[in-house]
Amino acid sequence: MSHKEEMLLKAFNKVMSTKLETLEIDRASLPEWDSMKHAELIIQLQNTFKIRFKIADVLEINSLKDFLPLL
């Protein structure tokens, strides 16, 4: 796993209060990943990676792996 992937997973686990060890997760399979947690995750990732997501990109994210090309 790359450093970027590790940082993504760490941020995800922090926001979702999980202990996942893989990026193989999508919104449909994790009930905790609702719209509010999605917004929290976006903010956490923007702060962690010092970036800003485009709204259109945020709306298309349905899995943890969907973030990778945007980071």
C-alpha cells in the first residue's frame, strides 16, 4: 500500500470510527457512510492532503478507491 493510500485509509478510519485495513469499501456496504459522514470525510481529506475537491467530483465518489485519482 502506498503512503497516499495509507493516509487515505487512516483519515477514513478516523472519520468513520472503523479499523478497516483495505480500500475495498463502498458507500453501499457501510451504513455509517451516510451523507453527513461523507461531508466529514471530504473535509478531513482536504485538510490531510492540503487540497480542495470539486463539487462534481465529490458527488461521483461511491467508494474509497474513487478518491485516489483526486488526491
